[in-house]
Amino acid sequence: MKTITRKSILLVFLTFLTVFPVISVAVVANVPKLAQEERVSFVVGEGGTGAMLDDWDPAIATTGNFGSLEPLVWANWVDRQAYPMLATGWTIHPRRDEGGNTGGVAAISFTLRQGVEFMDGLKFNASVVKWNFDRMHAITQQNTVPHKRWQGNWWFDPSSVAHRFTEHWNLTWGLSDPFGNGKVPIINETIIVSEYLVNFTLNKYAATPQRFSNLPLISSKEYAAFATDVIRGYSGQGVDHCVGTGAYQFVYADNVVTNTQYSVKNENYWNKDYLESQGLFVVDDAYVRWYATSDARTTALLAGDIDSSGWQAQNKLTDMDALEASAYHTLYPTEYDPSYTTVQFSCKENNDKPIGVFAGSPYDGWSLRDYWPTWAAANGIPGVPLAQGVNKSVRQAISYAFNYQNYMDVQYADIGAVRCDSPLGAECVWNDGTVPGYDYDVIKARETLLNDPYYLAKATARGLDVNSATSEWNGIAGTNPINTFTYLDGGTPHKLATLEKALNDLGFAMNSTISTAIDTQWMHTKKAMQFDMFSYIWPSDPLYPMDWMGVGMNLLYNSYAVAIPSLYNFGMLQNSSIDILMANIPFAGTAAQPLYNELCAMLYREANHLYIAQAQRGVCVNSGWNVTQAALEQGGGRWVRTEQLGGARLTAAPPAPPEIPGYPTLILVLFSFAAILGLGYNITRKRKKY
């Protein structure tokens, strides 16, 4: 047996050193290119918690699909117009003018985009569009939660417009409640004209293409089993979730532990080639990360943990100065929030007025004050009194006594705001600026109050008149107030202080309650009615103000909205003249402007709201990204469309590229050098031996 010597071991080792670098280089040379490249990610920070986002199904939700779903059109917040998405164009078919009704729309036809596929391979065409809208009707028709969550967007009460029925537009058939929900659908029928042409006939007198931006489309193949029911949450139910035609394919949503949602680039996206040719659609991995507080979200933005986050009055970024000064962040102001900051008044005279909508019920002819003890007991607040309410003279006086500019300068010093000088909102297309509202004027406020004999007597008994010093009015408010009002605030200290100052300047005192859960604890439960006034940010629509004012959603002003338990007219405003105006405006076509002006003037006289301001909205984005105008406009005001981005994240210390599998080059060089020296030494020794 041959003896193994130290020289033999050394020779084997040196041979290994020689061969190893060659093998390593060969292995590295065959590593796929993808492994050497870093995937591009984009992280959006949102306020709240992921648990708040419980649904994505477009029949019951308007967000939560993470760029996976697309509608026929998208609506631009800049000019309020519709632009092509899955539809490339449309034709509006007008109604004939008759019976004083003008500007009606009988149907809208959409030409569909060809060559589009859903993520499951389903071909996009008219059949899929029809299935989606039929499904939406089937779901929102039902009166159980969550089926009716968006019923107000797609259904309306025909009895509210029965006085305008004509020979060729007559919904008498809908008055018998054929669908069992007291309403009829806005869309009468979805008709397939050809494979790429679909026609929507309308029950509503008029509609615009913008309305169709509210329903992103889903795959009728993946969700065939859900043709009449909702898809809940983000997992289970035997289906993939968020299967649409969008630029990003949903992967997961962890709404419990990490509060993160993740989507991946759809390599088969119909607009991929064009976007990439423009240097866009560079993001491979799209994340949404939820933060429980605005401070945490702002800190994450400044630290570079997230690339983008939006702001608005209800969901601010807390250090705008630092973000504006940062070289790594760019602020993009977009629009003034369509929703406006208000104080809602409970109209005293209406709390004691019979509610006619109870006809045929056991409560026919009752007022809210009559009904309140029954309602309060049934809703878990027995013994809690109804608010006394604020009469019209006081509501008007407060509207003059509130210092709007001071409030905006303090409350919105960081993000900016515009005065909401109309019940329609500052940027509504129907607000022509001709209707005078309330300007801050304390003397005029006191004159308005003292024009009411009741309050004149109260003030005179306290030694007050219109010329009394403000300190005298304030002193009475503190020691012997003319009246004391209850107020519910959502945690905005300066609004509370400004309103209290307005009341004190009129000799009134205020008892306030603070709650950050106005929505869930007070509004949705209707328990806010126990306060004389409360703070809120009311939703509105610059294009369809009637949808929120009283005809569509029955929220703010229409007498019909006083109905219990569907109450949303918290002021209990019951004014038949306002009802008639709101019922007639949708039938006036281009002649609606003077009717809107008359409506605004009437609402100002009623003063059941204190219209204050609309805050600036916008989005902050890491400065390395190329944010196109399309990214901002399609983002909707507080977001950016990820596929419309170019560039890359800008960081103070760019992250190192991912390591290439194998061994570092320095080690390979050292091994090679040692092998050469070893072989040279071994050869030299052998030569000396011989």
C-alpha cells in the first residue's frame, strides 16, 4: 500500500486551489440575469389600520383592490370630466324635452377596449361588462348589510320625482316597490350591442359617463359563483382575490400582524408596452402599509420607510415643514377636499314639527321630540334627552360671529384651505359665486340676534344691547348666559375654541363633549341628535351635489331624510320650498344654475349648517420618482397611480445591490494567487530533488 505523504496532501490541496476559482467563475457566469437585478418596490403609507379595510368587492366597496381592478372610465378631479379606461369612447343618447323637463339622458353607449384580458385569462368584452352591472344590481338591491352598502350610488326613490313624470319618462311602475327596497335602479338595462359595444338604458332622468367610474370590473370567470352575493375579505372562499384587468396583481393582505398589503406587477397588462416606452411602469412590487397614527406615518415617510403618503383634513401628515424642506420629498397639492368642514345645528323649530313621512305608521303626525324617548330607549340611551335645538335667529347670528379666517389660519396652517362659501362647496361646477354668504361680523351677528324679540328681551334683561362691549357679552356668557348649548367635537381644539368664542360674543355658554369617534359612536348610531350642534366633515360631490344634498342619498336637507330610522338630516330641516327646488333641479338641464342659486340662498337663510372651509388635499412622494400628471390625476387627489410612475427611490445612502450568488471576487483572487505560489514552490522543490 502506497504511503500518503505530506507532499501528496500538499499537492492535492494546491490542485484544489487551482481548480476552485475556475469552477466558481463558470458557476457565476451561468447565474440567471434576474438574480443579479434588484426588483423595484414602491410603498404607500396609509392612515388607520389594515383591519379598517375589510372588503374589496366593488359591489360593496370603492377601495381596497390595490390597482388590480379598473372601471370603464376614470373621472378627473381637475376638470371633473370622464376619460377612457376599459372603454375607449361613449355616446350619450338624449331624452326628448317634454313637460318642462330638459337635458335628460335616455342611454349611454360605451365602446370597449379590445385586446384586454383579465388576470385569469378571461377575455374582456361586452358580456363581462353586462355580468358585472347585473351583479351589482342583484347585490345592492338587497336590504341587508353589506349588500345595500352602495345602494345609494345606484338606486333612487321614484316617488321623489313622480311630479316630473312625462309620457316618455314615466316610472309609475316603480311606485309599487317591485324590488322590495323602496327604490328603482339608476340603470334600467345593460344591453350587449356587439362584442365590444354595450348600451346602458337609464331609469334616472339624466346621468353622465362619470358615474360609471364608480364600478371597477371583476372577472366573471373567477367569480361566477358570486353572481348574486358578495365576496368578503381577502382570503378563502375558494377564489383568488382582486382578479381584474389592472396593472398590479393582488398577492396578499395582512390586516392583523403587519398591516401590509402587497401586489405584484402584471406583466400581461394591456397598457404595459406603451407605459414602458415612456419610461413608466417601473415598479415591480407595490405595497400599502397602514399606520395607526399620523405621527407614525409621517415619521416613516421622513425615514424613507415609505415612498408616498397623502394628506387631507381628516388624515394629515403632521410635519409638513420638514417634508417641504427635505431634499428627498416632494409635495404635490392637488384639489380642495370636496367634503367640507362644518358645524351642524339641530334646528329647534323642526324638532317639534310633525314628521309627515310617518304616514301610515303608528307614529303618523309625531314630531321628533314626541318620538325621541321611544327611539332612545330602543337604541341603548334611555333617559337621554333630545337636544333643545338652536332656533334660526341664533343659527344665523353664529354664522356671522364665527371667525372663519382665523380658524383656517390656525387649523390649516400646515396644509392650507379655502373658505367653503356655499352649501355646494367652493369648487362645485354649479357654484357661480353670486350668492352672498356669511362673513365674519360680530356687530351684524348681534343685530341679527336682537332682531328676534325673544332674545332682545333676554339681552335687555342682562343689560346688553348691540353697542355693548365684547367684554360685557363675554362676562354675561360666563355668569348668566342667555342660553347654554351642547356641542360635540371630534377632537379639533381650534374649532371648539372658535365656536365657543362666537357663542360667548353673543352672550351664550357652551358645554362640549370631545370624541374622536364621531362617525362610529355618534353619526352612524344617530346618537348625535342629543346635541344642539356637532362638528363634522360632510361629504359632497362637485359634479353631482344633489346626490348628497337630498335627492340621491337623502343626507342633508330633504324633508324625506328626516325619516327614522334612516335619518341623516340631523338638522331635522323640513322645508317644502327646499324640497321642491331639489326635486326640480335635475330636470332643468343647462337652466339649473338659477335654481341652484335660489337653493343656496334659501339654505343660507335656514342656516342649519355653519359652512367653514375645505382643506387642501395632496400627496407627498419621494423625490426620486418621476411623478407624471397622469399619476396625480388618476390617483384621485391623495394617491398616485403606481403604473404611471418613472424613476427610482432617492436615498441618502443608496442600498447595496443584491449579492451575486457565489464567493466574493477578492477571495477568488487570493485563492488563485495562493495556488500559483504553491504550484511554483512545488515545481521548484522537484527540480532541486532531481
